[in-house]
Amino acid sequence: MLKVMKDEDFIVSKTDIRGRIIYCNKIFMDMADYTEEELLGKAHSIIRHSDMPKAVFRYLWEMIPKKQEVFAYVLNRGKNGNDYWVYANITATLDERGNIVDYYSVRRKPNSKALDVIIPLYKKMLEVEKSSGVDASFKVLTDILKEKGVSYDELIISLQNQ
């Protein structure tokens, strides 16, 4: 079953630098069908959906350790098998010396028009990934960005704002 976030919902979580959940709000727990006890200390990938291209997460994990903010569309899977799409914003939390302390993510309801573009793109990336690997899947994405003449962030933000 596909769950849909409410327009006013915000899913909030924090992870340590290894990606283990150290904070999650009630909306996160409700959407993911987990209790706080089941989530705290677990890898954020506990909600990773198998239909998400690994290349998207590769991009994310290349950018956030460089202290660069990332926006992405992500399909998650809850404990009970419920799927849900989010428009995610991930940032690094820095201490007073500029060192990364943890990662903070806020997710909201994605624009349905954006998903009309993202779902076929991710499906193509996943097909390529299964046959030729993550690098080839990432190339599908970068080729589209070159074709459109935009950066990854420009594409994702423009889709959300359409």
C-alpha cells in the first residue's frame, strides 16, 4: 500500500555520522510503521526501499560529508510493507569548529507532478543498475542532467516547485 504524506507534515530525523538514527519525530514513526525504540540506534537504511537506485544514495553520501545540502526524492518502505515518497532535504550539523556532528533531514510531501518525472527516471536507473552496476546507473542520471543543462539540485528543486 502506498501511504501519502499530508501537505502540512514534516518528517524529521537526525543520524550520527555513520547513518544511525539518533532522533525521529512522530510523523517519521507513523509513516514508517516503527516505534521510537525500533528506530533509535538503527541504520537509517532500515526504511530503504529496494526500488530506490543506489546511485541516488551514492550522490547523497558524496555530498553531505562535504557539508553540502542535498535535496532528493526518496521512496521509503515501512516495517509493514507500506511505501511512501518523500521530498528530502539533508544537511550536516556542524560544531563550532566546522566539524560534522550529525546529519539532519527534513522530508515533506513531494509534488505529484515531480513524481511523474522521478518514477520513470528511477525505474530506468534501477534497470541499468541491475544489469550494469551503480556507476552505469549514475551515468543515466548525469546524462539527463547534461541533456537538460541543469545540476542535480536545480532539477530536483525545479520539479518540486513546478
